[in-house]
Amino acid sequence: MGANLQTLGLTEECAALEEHVQQVELQNREIQKVDEAIGQIREMERGNRPTDSTPIATLDAWLDSLGNYRVLLTTARQRAGAIHQEILQALGQLAELESAYKGQITRHKERLSALYEIEEVRGLGDLANLRAEAAALLQIFVGRETDLSDLKAIQRELELVERHFRRLQDETLTDAAFQTALSECLHETKDAFPNDDPPLEPEMIYNSIADAIGTQRRQRAEEWVRANVPDLRAITGYSAEQAHACFSKLRQMPCLLSSEQRKQVSDALSACEQRLGELEVDGLFVRFRALPRPAQDVFLQRIRDYIGERLST
């Protein structure tokens, strides 16, 4: 058509037509871009929902895409014409997605901060949970080298703490040996990070471990004492078999007994020995009375001779 206008000498009309065609083509391209952006936003709303395992790098990439769509749609809204309502709806969906992505990033960072702030370990279950959390966060913070380096250091510290926890659970340790082992474990953890402090606060963590295992040790010790250490007055009425059985059990006292409990065991052992001695003398006296009178006289004479030898030495 432009060529026809040129042939007819309508130069100005031809130029105006060409400008109009260019504007229409530009508008069509803009509308196509807007349609594509609206479609992408709807697709993201369906398929790009954030979860507690979505990496931050992925969320950042999604936010960058949304930022580009926002610029495009905000500009197009000024001259959108028939699709103005669609653009407003897409901008609303975009804002909701941005809020969801930013909220998820905030939650990820809060989880990392919470891991740094751990001050208490009460059992191996706690350590298993902490190691699982550190492993999960490694996947979430992939690409963020500083955070990854810190998380790997946390993993190393947790591995050390778990090994130490198992060592300190050893019930063959006396109270003194337990305290020595606890101090050694604490220093080993500090020495494992020579160029910086451990990422998790070791003093608080090992204090909590000492408290948790110390409680377990006291409970086990109290249970053993209740089950195996009789009242001293009861021992005075034991038969030989009862006294011997009690003596055998007491000699197998666990290392985790306190000094006070060890004193209880020692007193009970002495009472058993005394009772066994009494029973042995009683047995000898019964056998003596069963002897004929001449044999009793001979036995008594030998006792007199023995006493005399003892008194003279």
C-alpha cells in the first residue's frame, strides 16, 4: 500500500502509514512480551512454590525473574488498553510470589541462626537432629561460600561432640576420670579450630553434656545402691549363704558410684565379713559341743596353749 501511495505522489500519507505500521508492530511485540510475562507468572505460581528445602540460590533467581516481569508489566500498564485488568491481576500474583520467596529466605536464615545459637546437648538424639539440620542447610545455602564454610565447620564440631558424648557415657569411668575426660574433650574441640573459635559455643555445650550424663550416672548409681546395698542392721541377721551372696555383689560395685556411696558399700562389705566370721565361729562351736568329753578337753588344752603363745609374743 505504501508503494501505491508513493506512485500517486502521496508522500506524506505514505510516511504516516509507515509510522503507523511500525507503531502497531511495536505494540504487538509489547503485547506479546506482556502475554509471555503473564503466562510465566502464572506458571511460577503453579510450579515454583517455595518449600523448606528450596535453595536460596533458586529463590534469588526466581526473585530476579519477578523483578524483570514487574518492570515490564508496570511500564505496559500505562498503555495496556484491553489487557489492563490482566496486568493488574498478574502484578498481584507477582507480589504474592515475591512475599513467599522472601519469607522463605528469611526462614532459611533463621534456621541457620538457630543452629549457631545451640548451647545445649542432652543426648545422642539431639546430636543426630543437629547433624541432619546442618546437612539440610548445606543444600539450602549451596553457592554461598561463606555460609557453606561455616556449616562444614559446624559439621566437624558436631562429629567431635558426638564422639566425645559416647566416650563420656562410659560407666567404667570413676567420677574423677569422668571430669578428666570431660576436660580433655573440651580442649580437643577447641584445638580442632586453631585459627578461630569453634562455630558452636563449646563451653555451654560441654556443660550441658556434663549435666545430662552426670544425671544419668547419678540415677544409675542410686538404682544400684538401692538394689544391692542392704541396711547394716539387716546384715546382722543374714545366713552364711546370704552374707556370702551380698559380699560378692558388693565387690562388683560400678565405677560411677560417688565417694559417699562407696563408703556405704565399704561399710556393708565390712558388715558381711563380720557376719561371715561370726557364723564361722558359731559353726566351730557347734562342732566342738558335738565332740566327746575327752576330745573337748584336748581341744580346750590346745586353745589354752595357743592363747599363751599369743600373749607371750
